[in-house]
Amino acid sequence: MPRFLTMIRIDENNAPAEGPSPELQERMGKLLEEITKAGVMLETAGLLPSSEGTRVTWSGGRMSVTDGPFTETKEVVGGYSISQCKDKAEAVEWARRFLATHEDHWTITAEVREIAEG
């Protein structure tokens, strides 16, 4: 069965300062429990803010290292999951359900990509 990486993208500048509400955390927990019991979820985690990250870039034969925050980036990866699904449609459906747990004032995007095997 193919594996999929789902990257949850957020705009750190416009994310709710208080973070996820207790109700949102509860809805997420229930969904993550369901996807785990379904045997689909292999791994998932949230990421620390980009202010705590570092970018390493190779360009024009030179290496550069830049510490966050990355002000030129509006959207950053705020979390991820790795799932094993029968097909991309199933992976997209789980991502859609995850996004739907959020309140209306959140703006988030899920990018679902199959992991190249072999």
C-alpha cells in the first residue's frame, strides 16, 4: 500500500495567537484516534514555529544557512503526517477531515503527496 506525506501549511502571521482551542484539540484527538485505529496513521506531529527553525540552502555552488523566522515566507509547514492508504483519494479524504476539525477563523492548507518508494 502506498504511503503519503501530508504537510499542514499555516500562515504564522495570521494564526490564532492562543493556538488551538480545547474543543479543537479534542476533535483532533478523536480523529487521530480514529485514523490510528483504522491502521492508516504511521506518524504525525506538529512543528515548532519557523522562528526556531534553520534553512540550509545550496545555490550556485555555495551553501548558506539562515535562522528563522523566515519573514519572506507567508506559509510554513506547521505539522505533518505520514499515512498508509489504499490510494491518494483516501489520503486526501483524511486530510479533508482533519482540516474540517478547525474553527472558521483558521486558514490552513493540507498538501498531500505520495512518497516515492524504492
